[in-house]
Amino acid sequence: MKILIDTHIYLWMLSCPEKLNEKRRYELESPSNEILLSAMSIAELMIKSSIGKIKIEFNPIEMAQKMRVNILDFSGIHALALGKLPLLHKDPFDRMIIVQALCNKLALMSDDSKFKPYPCKLI
């Protein structure tokens, strides 16, 4: 299964793995699954770091590679799909991640309850 992880799941993998329940840890560690991180998650981290909201003292791409997490580029197809995504949630980064999951038929791992109304498989 291909799993797109939300930004906070990526951060938890790095610094607070105890926040991941047993089912999620199993899915993230299973060699049969491909774990993906959106390029928009990296953009979100860098923007939040640049405005002082969070402190990022690592290279998110290098850390993803070390953890066998692949980066999913955000394409023009994804951008166009944003125009058709119902406005059930206003966070632009979350909306971009949701649209990537929908366009690419990926399971989405997130603790954000605002993702539930969207028709993607949530883990």
C-alpha cells in the first residue's frame, strides 16, 4: 500500500514516535508499504521555520531519505484538482496533501479530524 503521511506524522516519526499508535507504527514499518511525504509538507515546515513558528534544525529531505520516505512532488494536475476540492477545510497545506492523496489514490495517515469528510482512505 502507498501511504501519504501528513506533516505532523513525519515530525512524530522523527521526534515523538510514541505518539504513533501500534497500527500506524506497523504500517509505517511494513516493508510492503511505500511511505510518501508531500513536497508541500516540506514547504510547510520551511515556511513555519522561517517565521519562527517551529524550529527545524535538520534537512527534511535528507531525513526522509534516511527513513526510507519518498518525496511526492506537487504537480500541475494536483494544483488544478484544488479547484474542484470542496472547501471543507481552509488550511492550504492540508488541502494540497488531501488532493495529492485523492489524485494518486493513496491512503492518507493523519490525526487531523478535518480530513474525515474527504473521500480518501484515512489511516
